[in-house]
Amino acid sequence: MQDKKLLKMARRLSDPFRVENGRKFRLKDADPGDTLWLKKADKERAKEGLRAGVEALAELQDRLYAQDQWAVLLIFQAMDAAGKDGAIKHVMSGVNPQGCQVFSFKAPSAEELDHDFLWRCLKNLPERGRIGIFNRSYYEETLVVRVHPEFLARQQLPPRLVTKRIWEERFEDIRNVERHLFRSGVLIRKFFLHASKKEQKKRFLERLDDPEKNWKFSAADVAERAHWDEYMEAYEDMVRHTATPEAPWFVVPADNKWFTRMVVAAAVVEALASLKLHYPVVSDAKRKELDAARRRLEG
Ligand code: ATP
Ligand code: MG
């Protein structure tokens, strides 16, 4: 009963932000400050809701691990200071570390540049029974690399392969790979934490003002901010071309951290629940083995 209620709430919170057919998607329709029916005053209740979600997630993960059939891949993309790290930290806080792996993808190394653009990510896919998190991903190849042509130049691609269709080709390759993964038992959920330019400025200033947050500040982030509009176009195009039923995007409002975290937790709970996970059924032979073991222990 409790579970059903929680699942219903998880859907109510995540469905409005789910995009699985990108064709009609417009970023300007997505409000970074949206909090659905919740007000700032509901923040404490929302935090309680998050706790309930995190608990449910821990139980679902235990079943995922025991059943050992599906893997779950969660991809996070966002502009700087949109709250990826915090969302990952809070949403995954209850799960068993043995069943969860986080990978962060930064500017590629020389070795990584010597391979195709999917290589470094595909090498780190979660195993069956586990949750894998990509903090940034191959989607950077259609974002930062698109905004900065010099990064594409560094990839040493044969010139005749670099045409004006390259982004569309990358989207197509990504769609195909994600469909392949789904067909192999990897459930994918993608999160674009969508913060406003104004909120980013506020968070950068906090990083400058608060000594405990100074370490998070990087002057390069301010330089990237100058390309805001180009990034937004690239993000919109990314969602339009890669949101599919098997690998939907969640365009999550990110101006209110408490709300962002709740929506992400809700979407992950919903995703795991959709797998109808159950503990492995004990076979008759296994049952006999267990009974025999009990007799030996007791005898
Ligand atoms: P984050 O910015 O994700 O919170 P961080 O500040 O610890 O993490 P950075 O050193 O800023 O790490 O690394 C992330 C940077 O790497 C981002 O600016 C991102 O655009 C860049 N990056 C990621 N993938 C690629 C890529 N394929 N090509 C070029 N740059 C990339
Ligand atoms: Mg950074």
C-alpha cells in the first residue's frame, strides 16, 4: 500500500519533466524555477519525501542486485553549478556502495582522444545488477565539443568524415547505442539539470564568498558562461534528437536544489519500479539443499 502511494507520487513528480519524443521539445517551455504544486514553504516536507524516496531506492537496488539481470545507467548533464554533484550525492545516499559505480568524465586524455568518442564511456558501463552513474558523458561530444570547434579538431578525425552533418550523425550513433543497450538489459535514464543563467551567477558568487566553497570555483567556468546561449541551443538539439522511449531525458528544473533532488529521486524510483524486480525464486532443488543445510546445522 505504502509502496503504491510512493510510486504514484514518484510518477506525479517526474512525469511532467520526462521527454521521450524529442521532436516537439522546446527549451523555452521548460522553466528552471518550476516547482509544480510545491511552494518554498513545502521545502521541509519535500525533504521528507526525498528521504522516503531514498529508502525505497535502497530496497529496489537490493532486488536489482539479487536478481542480477538488469543494469541501470543514470546520465547527468548540466551547465556548471546546476547541482549535478549534490543531486548524485543525495539521491544515491541510501544505496549500497557495492551495487553502485560513479564515473565523472572531464576533458579527454590523450589516450581517450585516440579512440572513438563513445569508447571511454562504454568501457565503464554498469554490470548487470548494478547502478552506474555518469557525471557528464558522451553527450559532451554534442555540447562542449560543438560549442568549441577546437575540441573537435583535437580529435584527429579523418577530414572527410567531418562534415556539417557530424552532429546529426553523433545523435544517430548515440540513439543506436542506447537502443542496443536497452535491448541488452541496460535501463537508461538521462537527466539534464536545467538551471537559469541568473541562478548560475548567484551560485558562482556564493562560491567566491564562502571560504568552504572557494575550492569549487574555477575561473574557466566563468569563461564558459559567456557561451551560455550556444550551450542552450546545443542542449535543446541534444534533447530533440536523443529523447526516446527506451532512453528518455528528464529536463529537471534546477533553480531549487530541494526540488531538483526530489524529481531525480522520483524518476529513479519510477525507473527501478518499472523493472518489476523480484528476488530470485528458489527452485525445488535449491529448496531441498537449504532444508538439508538446516538439518545439518541443527543436528
Ligand atoms: P564538473 O564541472 O562536472 O562539476 P569538475 O569541475 O570537477 O566537474 P572539470 O575539470 O571542470 O571538472 O571537468 C569538466 C569539464 O570537462 C567540463 O567543462 C566539460 O565540458 C569538459 N569535458 C567533458 N567531456 C569533454 C569532452 N569530450 N571534450 C572536451 N571537454 C570535455
Ligand atoms: Mg567544472
